[in-house]
Amino acid sequence: MNKKGFTLIELLVVIAVVGLLATIVLVSLNNARAKARDSRRIADLKQIQTAMWMYYDSRNSMPINRTPGSGYCDTQANFLQELVTDGFIQTNPKDPRSPSYTYCYYDYGTGNSIGAIIVAVLEVAPDTTAGIPPSCRPWPPAVNWCNQSSSKYYCLCNPY
């Protein structure tokens, strides 16, 4: 009596192994997606920085910080609208996962080493507290955006 087929235990083992492999693949895929969004954030900030310099060259000032004394972020109305109006970028910049993550802007004015700063929070940061090159880090540890104690902030300073 030679019966061919799988036993229930063999089927359960195969299903468990397939489930484990699927879980590993999904976790890796989510990490890859987060890194891709971070790459987009960095590229977006560099594009915004270029647009800000072109705006500065044409107007001799940086875009308006519509919330003086605090950061002005992409969740607020007309975020960096001047760059769109003058044709330096096509649409108002927005983080890929806004409003959970945001692009923020603050203009510190002339006469300092920071100038206008644009910031994004990365999902996957490198294992370092020294920052992400070429991210500017204008403050000492534990002070405001872009401090050395959090390497998840990607900041670009625009001194003028």
C-alpha cells in the first residue's frame, strides 16, 4: 500500500516557511521604500535650495517666512509660493508623506552663517550623530532643528 501525497505536518511546515520568507521580504521592501523616500527628500531639498538661490539672485532677498519666530512648513498655506510664482519650481514643495513628515523653512536673515534654512526629517538615518553630509549643522547639541544629537534631520543652510 504505497500512498502518494503530503501529510498535514509537511503542509504546515511548508506554509510556515513560506510565511516566514514573505515576512522577511515585506520588511526589506518597507525599508527600501523608506530609503527611497529619504533620497527623494534630499533631492527635493537640493532643488528647493537651487530655486531659493535663483530667487535671491533675482530679488536680492530670500522667500518670505510667513510664520516669523518659528518654522514655516509644507502643511501651511502657500509654502514657498514665491518660488512657484516666479517660475523657479513648478509646484509648492511637499514631503512624500506629508503631514506626518514635512519640509520646513526659516529665514534667519542676513549677517549670519545660517541665512535661510530648509529642513526635512528622514525616515532612515545613518548610524552617526555627526549629521548627514552635506547637511549643515549650525547649532551645538540639543538646540532646535539640525542639532548634532539627531541625525534624522537633513538641513541645508543658505547663508547670504
